[in-house]
Amino acid sequence: MLKTRIITALILLVVLVSVLSLGNYLLFALVAAVFFMAAAWESFRLFGSVRPLLGAAVWTAAFAFLLFSGSQQGGTLLFGVCAAIWILRLAPSLATGLPAREGLPNRLLNAIYGVALLGCFMAIVVLFRHSAVYLLSVMAIVWVADIGAYFAGKAFGRHKLAPSISPGKSWEGAIGGLVAVLVLSGASVLHPAFSDTFSVALQRKWGWAGLVGVMILLTAFSIVGDLFESQLKRRAGMKDSSNLLPGHGGVLDRIDALIPVLPIAVLFDSWL
């Protein structure tokens, strides 16, 4: 299993580095559309859709339209809607629970999560248009939070964060993830090699207090995104969102924490 996991990770890393280093928008858009369709298919399966591939194809067509219509250049409406979705509907479900997998409430929630997923991938495109480094600097916030939470949780985890959803997560792990993010963002600001990064732009505009505040918010939403997908999988009785990525589960398993963070980061970026 470990060997399979490492091989898959190396392949994904090669694909990511190759696409980003080439800087070709058409190639980047094509790869993004492929991953979006995979994530949408997994999402429909988690919500119990009887035709997940059809649903994914429809959402991917909408994504492709936005990609090539120039809509990603105009305004921040979609990202504002995504932020509202997480604040008003998806995050509260961690406390209130999910509806049954049959019926209108579940279908509505499926559509709402689809919008959030669409916003995440459109945010990836917007950040990539700024620069590949800038995109990676936002993604790194989530990756570092996850890594920091894992090691802090292993070492110090005592108090469960959401035992009914994800028993392995702890408050100590969440705090450790936040500390790791703050250290990374602070180091980025202090080192001239990282001048074209999200953290530097934040600190330049709003100072250290603004940087810390935004990082706390984004780290919190990364945890919410992770927990929400865990909640979906627990309700569906699935360990992973799919087996598309051997050793890693599905695409949603890799991007769940990014789904709320990236649209919110783009909102902040639009104010910088």
C-alpha cells in the first residue's frame, strides 16, 4: 500500500509540476477540467445520485463554459456565493447533521456542494492566471495545515475535535496545523525569494495582524472542508470518495480542504 501511495504521489507531482512550469493556459484548463469531472463524479456518488456520470458531465460542461467564456475575469460573485454557502449551510451541517440520502433536501445539498466545488476550481484558474507560484502559495496553506495537524495530533492529541465525524482529529492537531501555517506565512514574508506569494501580498496590504487573522480563518475553513467530506463519506458508508488515485482514494479526498479555502482566498486577493 505504501509503495502504491508513493508511486501515485510521484505521478501526480510530475503532472502538477509539468503543467505549472509550462504555463500554457489551454493545457492547464484541460487538466483542471479532467480533475473537476472526477471530483464532480465522486460528489454525485457520495450524495447517492443514480446517474453520477451524467451529473458530472453537466457540471463539467458548465465549468468549461466559464473557463473559455472569460467569466473568470469578471467580478467575484461566484466566490462570494461560495463563501456564503460554507458559512450559512455547509459548515453548520457539521453540528446539525446531513439530510437523508433520499429526497429533495439531499438533492438541494448536492447542488449547493456542486457550486462550492465549481467555485474551488474556478479559483484555481484565477490564481493560476496570477502566477503558478501564487497558486501554490495558497494551496500550501492547506497542505501545511494538514501536515502540521497530523504530526501535532499524533504527538499531543487528547481532545477530539469532531468524534462523530472524524475520530482521528483533535483540537491539539488543529492548533498545531495553525501554528505551522503561521510559521510558513511569516517565513514567506521575511524571505525575499517569496515576494510573489499570497502571504506577502496580505502582509503588505494589512500588516501582520491582517496576515494572522486571514491565516486563522483559512486554516479553520480547511478543517471545515475536510470534516464536511468526512461527514459525506460516513453517511454514504464509504472509506474513500473513490479509488481513482491508488493509495490515496479519490480526487475529493485530496482536495476536500481546498474547496472552501480557495474561493475565500480569491475574495481576499481581490481586495489586495
